[in-house]
Amino acid sequence: MKRMLIVGAVACLVVGSVSTVGWASWVGTYCFTENASVSAITRNTARAYAEIAAREGYEWGGGCWNDNARDDTPNAPDSGGEGPDCSGLVFKSWYLKRTWGASGFHRWNKMQNIHGYYASDTFHAPTSDLPFHKLPNKYRSTTVFMDAFAKNGHVGLLDTSAYPSSGGDYVMEAKGDTVGTNIFIENYRSDSAYVAVRREGWATQACTGTCPKADVTEETIAVP
Amino acid sequence: MALVRRGALSRAVTIGVAGAMVTLSVVGAMRSTGASVAGRGLRAHLLSANRPGRTLRLYYTPPVLVRAGEQVAIPVDAVCATDEGDQCATEVGISARAGDEPWHSALATAAVNPRFDLTDLASRARPSGSVSFALQATDGAGAVIGLGTTRKDAGLRFYVVDRMPMVSMPAVPFGDVRRGQQVLALPWGSGPLQAGLELGNESDTVGPMSFDVDSEGRVYLLDSLQHRLALFDQGRLTGQLELPGVLFDIAVENDGSAFVLSRSEGSSLEVRRISPSGLISAAASLGEGVPGQIRVANGRAFANLLPLDAWAEVPRPGDGLGPAPAVHIGRPVDGGEEILRVARQDSVRLGTVSEDGRVTGAVELRSAANIGEVALAESDGAGGYWVAVHLWQEAPKAADQYQVVNVRGGEVLSSFAVPAQQFAAAPPQNRFRLVGDSLYQMVSSPEGLQIVRYQLGGAS
């Protein structure tokens, strides 16, 4: 571009965006308590749950979100606004219980504002008393959708075992306030800061053919 | 042993009835809220007002480029969720054909993750050299979504080649990296001479999402956190423009214009053209999808649509993509060709598609280290390619870096490694640019952002 207009005021967004008083009570206004213990769920069930968070906002310590495909409290990541943070999304999508180390599954309504006890650091380095564990490696032959990639500070869910031609993965994550919660192409698999983490106790899906992985059903179909 | 399943649809299509695949969404995801439809041009195929809203998403792993005689399978993954976040069942189907043969179809039953085996079709791909296919998923309530169609220019495809030499990337120890020459350095902060940063706090650390460089070495920085496009000439800010939406990628044209890919507040992806004088066009809509790349070729802008995993020409300002636009599997480049690149589990495959649809220059690069993504794949102007491949290891110590390789005629001409230095994450496909004989990389540290340059041609 040979000449560019210089715009006098440039929006600046760094750490600690200013919250707006009107948004500070979004959680208090819209969220409610609804949850129940459930039997073990499948990975597909967890993914369907996480799917609703796509296109919603991000909120540190959250959270609570609707399904209107927009961030209802933009530029306010730390004031009781709409959306999960990264570890809160994993907590709710994995149907974890709100007791440290508890096994079993618990469904939290998307509109219940809850984060759970686990931060990204915990997912990155889980101890043996937790209902999730670090995988031995990040090879594609090891990971399965709804496993997580975690580092100190951030965690995201592998949305599918399929991957784009460029490499990388489709990751469902609460990425940040500016970009919100959504599915992005990420290279966490090859980033040395990240490890792969698996939730324990998934239910096994119905399998009528070859089942190479215990909780996922795959089927090869020849096209003549 | 492959498990063969065929439904009635399969038999009907083998008679030669094309068009079993309806015209469907090209971006592979849609959300319906009762009568209100988020997708474009798909009302005929979506739920009625009496049914609950659904989200339907379709993923697949594209083969892109295969060697004659090898097995070819396409894993497909359909996601179906109600508005309450409950799973709904789906059926996944494929239509495919070799060359101009009749279409063949197959269906997968619900609750499975199918892999469609197209080895037989691939064996019949010659002399066309390609297999066309389209994917479709339906939920139990009648919603339909697809990737590609049976229309010739809107279908997905993969190419079959007789010759694809295998070449090993020279091993470069992790940490043995070349440092580029700094072209631009910006500290983190807010202001014209800073780069916007959103520090991760149970979130990713996000900075500028992309950049491009023109033929005169000027850097166009997409400073997403400051909602601007900033132009730097030899490190000096010479202009900036405020842009709407979440900014994801930029491509600069030879005439000084630029195309910016962004996401609007309503989560639709769109592209704006910025003229050399700084005028911002109306947005061209790409619909919903996963943010990919934008590039220019032959004076036109092309967007990589995901999860369709194909390139489509960006519509005119104010227009939207039709439900089944013409797509290219390879990235269009100047001269009318397309660059194919696919990252496989243990190799990278490259090829060039000519205007008549034939593949030349196919090559497979292997590495002793684990292969991540192909961060850059460009023609070297002499029948070969420059690539930047993300390599990684977990033992004896977790490490990763990019290896830059020039491969031509089945031979590695040069190779060196550069660091994967990303304090602030940029999308994996936006970290490198090749301009002339210079490779540019966007890196970041706790101190700020840098654009560095590597002079090509003399690498060891």
C-alpha cells in the first residue's frame, strides 16, 4: 500500500481491559444453578456440550454462556461476563465433579457459572489422584478427540481426530477475550510447551465392527 | 480387513445418477435456531421451525496427493449438537468418482467415525490423475451439511501421481538454529509504535495475528489487539488503518492493495480490500467457519476455507460466497498453477497442479523428527519448493523448531533450522512469508514482537 490514511485514534487493547458497569452483572442477571450427577458419557457427548460454547465469549474464572453465537460482554474479561476461561471450558465439557480428584461425571448446565477446581497448570501436570492423566506422547496415533492439549497458562480440547492438510489440529478453546471461545487451527501438538491430557472413564460407544480404540468407534467403508 | 457397507443410495448412484449430493454449505458448519438459519443459501435443506435448533459440523482429513497404488482412506467426523449441548445422531455419506466415471456413494451408519476407503477409485484415477469426492452429513431431524458437491468445479479432490520421489530432510539438531536479521521490532504495549498484546490468564497469549511483506520490503502488520493494520518501512511507521472485527490474516498485492481476513461480531468470516490509497471496501462474506488463510494470485484474492480445506476466490465487496463456489485444492499462485501441500503423519507432500489439472513436481519430504504443520510452501521459481516445516520431539527433551528446506528435482538443495519463538501465539499458517529471495518470520518474546529475515540461496 503506497499511502495509508493515518487514523487519529487507534483502539488499544493490552492487559486489563476496562470493564463496563453495565456488563459487570451479566452472570448475576442471566446465569442460574442447574446440575446433576450422570452416568459416564461418551466423547461425542462431551463434544456436543463444548460445541455450544463455540462463538461465545471468554471470561476469566468462568463460566456461564448462552448459545447466541456472540460474546455478550466483549472487552470485559474479568468482570462476571459471559463465557468460560480455558480451564473452565474443559472442566464443564469433561463433566468433571466439583470436588478435587473426584471421579465420575457431572453435568453442569451451560448457564450455571462454574469453573471447577482445576486450572490449566493442573491439566498440564496432573497428579495421580485426579480423573485425568498426561498421555505418554502427542502422536496422532495416541490422541483422540476430546483429549486436551495443556501448558502452564492455557488448555484446549482436540475437537476432532481429523486434521487439515496443512497439519495442526482443530482445537476448541476459550482462547481469550479478543477472539473469544471457538474452534481454531492450532499447533499445540508440535509445540514443546504443551502436553496431551486424557480424561478418564469415558463411556464406550456402541461398536459393531473393529474398535481400535476403547472408547471410540471407527469403521472403514470401501467406496467401489 | 475393510468392512464394506453399502446402502440403497450407493446402488442408485452407481447407475450413473449424479447430483445425489445436494448443494451444501462450503464451510462445513452451520447452526440453526428454529426458523432462523445461520448458514447462507441453505434454507431448502435445513430444519423446519418446529424442530429444535441444531449445530452440525463436518470434518475430514484430506488426502490431497497420493502415490499410485497406495491405500487411500478419508477419515470423516460429523459433530451434531442440540442447542442444549446434547449429542444428536448423524449419518455420513460420500460420493466419489475417478475422472469422468459415474459417481459412487457410500453411507456410514450413525454413531461411528467412518473412514471411507477410496483405494479402488484411486487405482482408476489415471489418466485423469484425480479422484473427485463430496461429503455429506445428515442428522435425524433432516438437517443436511456437506463439504464439496458433485459439480465439477466445486468438488473436492485428491490427485494421484505415478512418480513422487521420497527425499529425506537433513537432520538438524534441535537448538541448532539460524537467527534472522531483524527487520522490525516492536515492544508490547498500546500505541502506534507498540504491538498489542493480550496476556494469557487461563487463556492463550495473543499478539498480532499476521503480517505480509511487499516487494520493496515494507512490512504490513496485522495488529489485531489494536484493531489496526500498520505499515512499516525500514522499521518506521508510515501509516496505519483502523479495521473492524477480529483480524486474522492479510495478503498484500503487487499494486499496493491488501486483503484482510477478519471475523465479524456475529462470527461470520469476511474479507475487506484496502486500496493503495487506504480506502476500505465493504466486506465480502465467507460465512461461518474456522479462520484460515488469505492469499493473492493473478490479481485476485483467495481464501482457504476450513474445514472444507480448499481455496475459493473471495467474492466482490458486499457479496457473499454462494453455497457451492468453485474451489481449488491447491493454493492458486501467479501463472495459473496451484501449489499442493499436505502434512502427513511422517512426511510432507508437495506438488504443482497445472492449468490442465496435471500434477508436476511431486515430492515427498521425510524427517527423522516428528512432523507438525507445514507453515510455508512456495514455489522456488525453478520447479522446486521452499517449505518451512514445524518439527518436534518429546524425548530426550521436549523441543520444537522449524526447518526450512529448498527441494527440487528430488533433491534437497539447502536446509536450515529457525527457532519456533512464540511468546504470543499467531496462527500457525501466518508466521512466515517468502518474498523474492527472502524468508520472513514473525517471532515474539516477553519483550515484544519481531519480524526477522533470512536470506535464501546461501543456506548450508
